[in-house]
Amino acid sequence: MNEPEKPVESRSGTIMEDPAEDWRSIDWQYAEKQVRRLQAKISKAVSGGRTNDAMRFSHLLTVSFLSKALAVRRVCDDPMSGTPGVDKVLWSTDADRMMAARDLDLKGFRPRQLRHFRVRDTGDGRHYVELPVMRDRAIMELLAMAFEPVHDVLVGGIRSSSADAVSLLRTDIAGKDGAGWVLTADIAVADADALKVWMSGNVLMDRRVVRRIVEARFLFREEPVYGDRLSTMVEDVVLRGLEDVADLRPVRCGNHVAVVVCSSEDAERAAEMLVSFLKERGLGLGEVKVACVGDRFDFLGFHIESSS
């Protein structure tokens, strides 16, 4: 009989009196190795349809001290690590980081208010980001480490950029016979309760976490939360199958979707089909725009000449 899986911890299993020295003593190569080991177990369980095992290994990863320390380290290595959230708290010393890793606990996860923060133009037209507090950033990174193998198995690990989506849209416009119209819209949460219910039954994630990220409005936002890898992966899993809706071949990036069709009547039917697919998940379409081929329209911040 196999022995039950134990949470991976530090090799020594001891806590030193000096938190800063304790942080510096962590073997980061070993920590990465242990996280990858559990991620491989999650991936194998999902591939084999063993949902309970996948959830168990995900839980083991999120309660491991080494996983928590690694999440804190990644947050502190981020370029925005010197910019606090609404609580003005920064983890600027090794002692701060060690105490943060020890205190990281999903049981008390209740996301704080986001900080609307102005950043320099990075070339994509975005001047503001929604910035979580440091603790929430670390928890979301910890959850992302556990959910990443689930995402990669279910959606093939595909994470297209806005440039990729625009390139695909241009290809569809140029290569689809008789295509004369382009429908663009944003996907938004229409019924938060319905979304929580659907995700609880269809997304391999702790129900408490599902409830918290939906209530915090992390999913399908107009402006994504800075550094939030988890929500983008969850959105990919929630919208799995969208590309097969009635052979529409929609192009999607984040909560933005576009469909190339042959006529304005086809655009209306496409919108109805998308709404039908999304409604079951507690989602809906925001403002729907229809552009004629030959007109100029915006998608994901890009100006597209649909005649080109």
C-alpha cells in the first residue's frame, strides 16, 4: 500500500531564531525541484482523469512552506515589488520575506482592495494597472503554481499574446472567402453566483478560492490585475470550447473576442451563439461592435485596417 503524500518542507525542518538568516538559508534549487515534482503529479493526475488526486496534490503544493517561500520570492523579484498596495506594506528585507512566507495561509484569503496605479507607457497604450497588496500577490502566485499544470493539460498550455491574436484576426480577414464583417466584443461577468456554481463543478480548484476570486472581481476584468497569472489561466479553462462554437472560429485574448463573418445577419447570429455559450457560465457580452471589411476598427489596442 502506498504511503500518503506528505507536504514538502525544508530539509532541516527547523526554524532559526533570526528570520533573515532563515530566509537566506533556503535552498532555492531544492524548492524549485519540489514544486516541479508536485506540478508533474498534478499534470499526470489531470491527464488520467483522477480529479481527487489532482486536488490532493494541488492542496499539498499550496500548504508547503517551500512553495510559499518561492511565491514570496517571485513577488519580491518582480519590477513592481517596490510599489505597495493600498496597505502601504512592502517586503523589503529578508526578515520581512521570511515572516510573510510563514504567515501565507489560504484559509484567511480575502483579497484587499486594489490600488489604481499610474505607470509609464509601455507601448501597449496602458497607463494604469490595478495593483494588489503584497500578500495577495503572493497568494495568487502560489495558487497559480498549483493551477498551472491543470491549465496546461486542459488547454494545451497555449497563452497567446495580444499581438498573436491580432495577427490571427488579420489572417482570418484576408483568408476567409466572402468575409465582409468583423464582430468584436468584451466578455464580462453577468451573474457572479452562476459563475461560482459553474466553476465549482468544472474547474479543478478549491471552492473557497473560486468564491474569493469571483467576489474580488479578478476574472474577466476590463483591466487585468497586475501580476495575476492565475486569473488569465482560469479564464482560459472557463472558456475552453469557445473556439468550437458553431464553427465561428472566434479569436480571443483575455476577455476580448472577435469573429469574422460574411454578413451583418451572420454577425447577429454569431453574437447570439456566443451569448448562449457564455450564459451557462454566468458570463455575457459587453458592448458588441460590428465593422465592415474596409473600415478601420480597434481590437486589443491595435488599429486594424480590415482591408489590408
